[in-house]
Amino acid sequence: MILSPNGGIYRLLSSLLLLLALVGRVAQAQIPLDLDNQESIKSAAKIAAAGMMRDYIGNQPGQIPGRFVEPYYWWECGAAWGAMIDYWYYTGDTTWNKDVTEGLLWQVGPAANYMPPNVSKSLGNDDQCFWGLAVMAAAEKNYPDPPADQPQWLALAQGVFNSQTRRWDTKTCNGGLRWQIFTFNNGFNYKNSISNGCFFQLAARLARYTGNDTYAQWAERAYDWTVESGLLSPRYEVYDGIATDNCTNMDIIQWTYNAGTYIAGAAFLYNITNSAIWKNRLDSLITAASVMFANPDWGQGEKDVMIEPACEFNTQPAGFCDPDQQSFKAYLARFMILAVKMAPYTESIIMPYLRTTALAAAKNCRGGADGTTCSLRWSKDDWQVMYTGMGEQMAVLEVIQSNLQRSVGIPVTADKGGTSKGDPNAGLSDERTVQPLDLSPIETKDRVGAGFITAIVVSGVLGGAWWMLI
């Protein structure tokens, strides 16, 4: 049979060949990355950042500044701005600074403590705190300050902290923060590690930035409660949370960012105290977090590539990683780098993980119309369209740009280079100011602070998951 250029079969085969060529091109495409070349790392980070910012609609007419497209919840928007502050810090690229600043300031709420009324129906302590960590990072990294007539980064972080100290609940489980802020929200009867851990980390970072020991005392209180409640195990595993009805019904699932927030908090307190106690805690937390990196012997793919073991390898739809969980690896990378900056001796332990992970993640960013859209399962180089979106882009962005950590200094403090203005009474409106805790005397500086892990509970997690370390 002769194929005529004008024949239908010819056109069909030509179309198929073109399609196959395009598919092959997409399959072969990926984010180029040379970890020994800073410009290559910056270029790769920009591709990942641009992919994440495709889901930002808050700069469009009629949309709300600071908010990304559905199904991404408000808390993850705050986390994304934290990633973009990191991006600016590592690369010097100001492309998205206007969006970052506008988004962070638009969502502060009437009391300047990240409690905007339009999110009250789903507002948790963890949600509020992720915005607090973003502005804390802005202060520590000297991100350009807002106009003088606007709330300042440090004051906003203090506002989040102050409002949360008022919610410390000693009536159930001998302390701790509840997951949800308002009684009408599902989850009010649950105290989880992410809410308490984020509070701990914020307190530890405020202690270092300001030099105010009140923050360190609150950090220690949070850590002690986490240990006493059982959410931080003797093996430094971080469990998800406990129900407030009897304070013994515990969900022992573990997530990457839980491990990460403890690591960061412990590192900040080690930096403050230079104590053997905090060094041991930090080292133990890093060791415990090794299960968040693939082990080929367990069928998890390439060795030492970051994984989300609680959901990443599930095969049933009910167990797949949801949009929240798809972003969790971003925070482990982010918090591990904070540990490297606060405790430089950890670099030799942490960076091999993040180098291996960055290469695998960049290689996995090979789908979509642009050929560089990222997916979730890096260790198995398994690109799946169901695992694409803001969370995956953010995670890849953080693991890639973490490899620029040597090109920047350590986070600043109020008396060592910081420009952000604070307000110790921020976020309280007409409420009382935060008073120092009535704690037993601290015998040595070794007891000044605390390390506390974060865990997030999402709908459907309570009741268990297949992956638990017991």
C-alpha cells in the first residue's frame, strides 16, 4: 500500500508519530540541575518556583491576595510564602517579592496576628502558626520590611505567639494547644503535635531573635508537655496527636514535617544554649528522621531520597497523600537547613540527604505541558499526574534551594543585623500582655529551651494509617 501525503492513513500515522515524539520529549525533559554550580541550582529553583506560582491567583482582579487556587487551604498559602522568602534569600531574585509582601500583609487579620475572619470556620492553631513562621523567616532573613504604616514582620510573629499563649489549655491533658481554635470546628477535641510543635519552634526562634527569655520558657514548657503526653517517644519519634476526652487515645502516625519542626526547634535552642542536652536531643531527632529517607531494603526506591512513608507508597485511593500531605516534604527540607545554620556540625549528616534528594526530585520534574512539572514519588522516579500541584512544586523548590545554604549567612537577630521592628504586646488587641511563666528556677542554661515536633492531622487520618513506627 502506498501512503499518499494527502491520504487519511498518512495523516493519522503522521499525527501518531508527532504525538509519540512529543511524549518522548516530555518524558526526557526534567529540571536541569548541577549541584556543583550555583547558577544551575538557582535556575532549577526558579523553574520549581514558577511552577508553584502558577497556582497563585491572589494577584488577579477580583481575587484575594495571599490565596492560592483550590484545593489548597489557607495554611498552605502561608507555608508557600515561607518558601518564596527562602527563594528570594537564596537566589536574590525579586521576581515575586511584590506578591509575597502583598499576600503576607493582606491576610494579617484585624488584630495583626493572622486570624482573618473569613477563615475562622477552619482555623487551627497550626494554620495560624505557619503564617507566623513565614513572617519569622522574613525577620530572620532581612526580607524587605513593609511600609512603616503596616504591621512589621517581627511584630506579626509576636502577635501569633501572644495569641497562642492564651490558648494553652491546662484543663485537659495537663496542658498543650488544641488543634482547632474555635469550639465549633471539628478537631477542637484533639491536641496535635503540629499545633504544639509549631508553637514551640516559633517560641524558640523568637527567643533567639529577641534575646527575651520568656519565649525560651514557653518553648521549654511546650517541649516538656510533648514528652509527658507521649507525643514525643523515648526514641524521638513524633506522633500525631491525642484526643482530649481521656488523653490516652493516641494516633501514632508520623509525618516528615513533624520530624522537621522538632529538628529546627532543637537546633535553635542548641544555638542559644550551646548545651550538651540540646545537642543530644538534636542528634537524636535527626537520627529518628532517617526513616523519612528511602531504604531500598524496604522497597522504597533509591537510597536516602526523601519520602513521605505514611502515604506515598499507598495503593488504595483512601490512603493516597492528600493536597496537604503532598507539601509536607517541603517543610522537612526547610527545617533541616535551619538546623544546619544553627548547628553547623550537622551539615555533614544532613546535606548528603538533601543533595541526593534534590537530584532525584529535579529528575522527577518531567511532566506536564512544560516538561518540568514535578510529582511526588522521587525515590522511585514515578511521575503521576494525580501527584502534581502546588505542594509538589513547593517541596521540590525547598529541596533544591537548600543546596544553596553555604552561599548565605546565618539568620540575623535583633542585635546582630536584624532590621524588623517588634512589639511585645502584638496580637492581643486590648487583652492582657503575656507574662513570664511561673516556672521552677532553671538551674543551668542547659534547660533554657525546648525541642518540639510538629504533626498535622487531616480529615480521615484519625483512626490510623498503615505506616506506623511502634
